[in-house]
Amino acid sequence: MKETQRVLRRAKKEEAFVRHLFFVFSLVAIFTTLGIIGMLFFESFLFFRKVNVLSFLTDTQWTPLFYEKHFGILPLLCGTFLTTSIAVLVAAPLGILIAIFLSEYATPRTRNICKPILEVLAGVPTVVYGYFALLFVTPLLKRVIPSLAGFNALSPGIVMGIMILPLVSSLSEDAMHAVPQSLREAGYALGSTKFEVATKIVFPAAFSGVTASFILALSRAIGETMLVTIAAGSMPQLTLNPLVPVMTMTAFIATVSLGDVPAGTLEYQTIFAVGLVLFLFTFFLNLIARRLRQRFREVYQ
Amino acid sequence: MKSALGTDMLLVRKRQKEKVFLVLATLALLFSLVVLFTLIIDAFLDGLPRLNLKFLTSFPSRKPEEAGILPAMVGSIYVTVLTTLFAIPLGVGSAVYLEVYAPKNRLSAAIEASIATLGGVPSIIYGMLGLELFARVLQLGRSLLTGALTLALLVLPIVIVSARESLRTVPQSLWEAALALGATRWQALKDQILPVAFPGILTGIILTVSRAIGEAAPLIMIGALTYVAFLPRGVLSPFTTLPIQIFNWVSRPQKAFHANAAAGIIVLLAVTLSLNALSIVLRNRLEKRAPRTL
């Protein structure tokens, strides 16, 4: 009897210990989030005590490391906008085509071969994509467009599009897979062909999920660092020309930190101000995508 | 008769549209396949002549033909092992807490929201956190430990999400059976639930490891060196990793260094792609996809 009580007491103690331990573990996520937000706002606050917010947002030059300093983030935003919009222009149509095909046409066998290949594409380290963009795609494009600079937005943009393609295709395919079979059957009963069902019923029904996949892919592209640092150059320019060197927000942060900037200096705080802008962009894009996917789930599940 | 002919024409046109679509979709799939193979073949063509035992066992050098990736490989192994040691208990523990123990309250909702937010934070921002928190405030400097802690925070959301998914696939009946026999929830977890969920959790872990090995941006932020002529001595030692060494070589103008980068890429791809393949094989064995809902 006493023995049983002892065992029970120990089991209860263990249970309580584990519950508390795992609770503490799960708090790490909260502290990390708070840490990121706190650090970005704190260092940016120090930055904005020295640099006018208005000139940060409207100045058209970004020369924080020059003698005559300008802190206009527009050229960096421009670089990020160029590379990411090219990436989405590549990934969105390809991703939708692949998603409709895999969800509505492919046999399970075909799907089981195609999806892993796409996933492998997503598993390639981004330095490798950088190498590929700089030393394979850019020289290749140069044969077609002789005026293309060695560093440019076009080539890393295209390669980034291929990098985020699996994200678009797999999330869109999930959304289409979740469209109820009854909708398809209703279409067939009215005499629709398979193609009509796919494009006029399934695709519109999954539209919010497909949009969410674009937004998530966009957010991933905005935060991508190595690919653009290697292949897009390091020249902040206010331009929409994809053929010349640009500099993205991420490339600026990476390039400055390569140079070993001492903490507390204006240069050091600069990367946090840019980091804050980068964080806000990705944060709101992810929020929108989550909302869209939630709405989609509420309708069909 | 006339209208029937019209319907036929309409159907023919519809079939044509469908055919165009199928051709385009196949081309899209082929395109991604071609890109993947071009990328691999390109790296092999450029790097294979440089890839030999001496390359794997030498230190970096100013002369490209003498340079090697030994410290980078050793650094990558150290960082990855340490990252996994931090991230797996934290991630699986958090997943268990959220799936099994968490009460429905504001704090749990805040934890959920944090994990969702962290999943979308760009990796370079984790690097900034590592630089500020681990390297500066905690005075760990540009060490292996700083790098591993930073990467552990970076992969944490991935581990948590995948571990939760595998915990959810365990049949409810298993829980009920264990609890009905008087087991505490931890006893049920330890002896019944976790063993069943283990292959799924393992798949997530393998993907995590692959991600950690390929990651470069956050490590550049915390100041992992790009030129290291020694092997790491202990967790507080400075270090470099394979992706950073590759980045360093790619950024140089000389062609000979590009060949070194390509050779490094072959090694990196061999590791990350086989880990990816392994996790896909594992998952395909486990996963029976839910049929479409009616």
C-alpha cells in the first residue's frame, strides 16, 4: 500500500515538473519575439535621434558610409521592390499552373514524384542560388541583353522566383485540395469539362488560399539575403531599371556587418533602422496571409 | 443539326484550351526540373576539378589552388550539432506543452501568436538579435555558442510546428487507453504517444538540420569570420562555416576562387540535398493524405 502511494506521488511530481519545464520552454518563443521587437525599436530610436524620420523616408540618396551622409531608405526599398517583384512575376504564374495540374490532373503517382522534386528546390541553400545567379544566369542573360551589368536585379530576381516557386505551388495546391469535392461534382453535373471545373470552380474557390501563398512568397523574397548580396550588387540606386546594380535592404545589412562596425555608432544603428523597416514589411505581409488562410479554412472546413 | 454542330465546335475549342493548359503546366514542371539539374551540373562542372582530399583537409589560403574547406566543414558540424542540441528539446517541449498541457487563456494565445510571427521573420533579423543579445549583452562574442544559439532561435518555430503536427496525428484512442489505465499525461506521453509520433518529429528535425547547415545570413550578422586558419577550440572559439566560406569565395573577382566556391557547393549540396531526400522518404512512408472533404 505504502509502495503504491510512493509510486503515485512520484508520478505526480514528475508530471508537475514536466508541465512546468515545458511551459518555460514555450515561453522562449514569446521572449524571442519581444527581444526582436524591443531590439529593433530601441536601436532605431537611437538612430532617429540623430536622423530625421522625414528625411529617412523621403531622401533619395543612401550614403551612410560616405563623408557626406544621406539616409534616404527609398533606394534600398527600390532595390528590394525590383528583385522581389521580378521573383513574384516568375513564381506566381508557374506556381499556379503547377498547383492546378498537381491538384486536379496529376495521378497520385505523378504527384508523388513531382512534389518532392519541388521540395528539393526549396531545400537548396541560398548561397548556392547566389552562385548560380551570379556565375550562370547573369552570363546567360548577357548573351540576350548585352547591356546587362555584372550585378543586376534581373538575374537574382529570376533565380529568387525559382527559389520561392515551391512555396507558391505547394501552398496553392493545398488550398485547391481543400476545396470540397461536392463543388466539383456540381460542376460536372451541369455538364462542365474537367478544365472548366479546375479553372472556373476550384481556382476561384481556392482564390484566397492562392493569394495567401503569393503574399507568403513575397514576404520570403523580401527577407532573402545571400542571393541578392551576391548577385544584385551593392549600389543603392533609385531606379526601376532591372539591368543595373542595386542594393536591397537585406544586402545593406549584410554588407555593413561584414565590415565589423563597432556597436553604438551611427553606422551600427543604421542597420537596425533598416532592419525595423524590413521587419514591419514581412510582419504585416505574414499577418495578411494568415488572415486570408484562416478565412479560407473557416469557409471549407 | 445546326445547334449540335455548334456544341461540337464549342467542345473542340474547350478541349484545345485544356490541351494548351496541360502543355504549359508540363513545361512549368519541366522548367523547375531543368533549373535544378542545371544548377547541380553547373556546380559539378566548375568545382569537380578542385574537389579532392587535399581540398577537404586544407585551411583557406590566399592562393586559391592551395585553399581548402577543413575549418569551414568542422565549424559547420559544430554549429549544427550545437543548434540541434538547443532547438530540439526546446521545440519538442514547447510543442508538447501547447498540444497537451496549455490551458485556453491569453498567455497560450500569446505563445501561439509569437510562434506564428517568428516563422515569418527573415533570417537576417535573427542574426541581428544574436549580435545584440548573445554577442554583446551576454558577452559571448563571435563564438560558436553565439552562432548556435542564434540558429536555434531561427529554427525553433519550424521544430515546434512540425512536432505539433506529428503529435496531432497520434490517434486519440491511444491517449484514452493510457489515461484510462491510470497513467499521468507525462507517463502516457513518454511511453505511448512520443514513440508513435517520433518518426514524424524526426522528419521535422532532419529538415531543421538541413536548414541550419545551409544558413549563412544570420551567421554573417553575428560576425562569423570569413577567413579562419584554425579549427575551433571549444564553444567560445571564433569559427566559420561552409556557406560563409562559399560566400567569401564567390565574392572575389578571381576565377580560381569561383572554382573553389563551386567545389564547396558540391559538398554543401551533397549534405543538404541528401538530408532533404531522407526526410521526404521518411514522410512519404508515414503520410497517408486525408481524402478531399465532401
